[in-house]
Amino acid sequence: MKAAELRQKDVAGIEAEVKALQRAHFGLRMQKATQQLNNTTTLRSTRRDIARAKTILAEKRVGK
């Protein structure tokens, strides 16, 4: 998800997005552990999406 899309959401929306991304990342980690994950780059992209969302969430909470 792009940063511009996240900035348009409110705090509750971003929190929901973070939770959804964390659930997706957990599922991908389990697939990797059971040798079912074909494209391991999705782990990296979800991890970065989580970090991006958390950064924007922190900025909104501070009031930037």
C-alpha cells in the first residue's frame, strides 16, 4: 500500500490496516515454515508495509 493512501485514512483505519497486515505476515511466515511459500519476497513487502503504516500512524498520533 502506498503512503499516500495510508495518509488519507484516519487513525482507526490505519490501526485496522496494521492488524490486517500483521495477520497476513503471520500467515506468510507459517507458509514459509511448512515449505508452502513460493514467493518469499512477499514477506519483505508485507514487513515494509507494516513499518510504513506504523510510521504514518505515529505521525498522526503526534499531530504532524
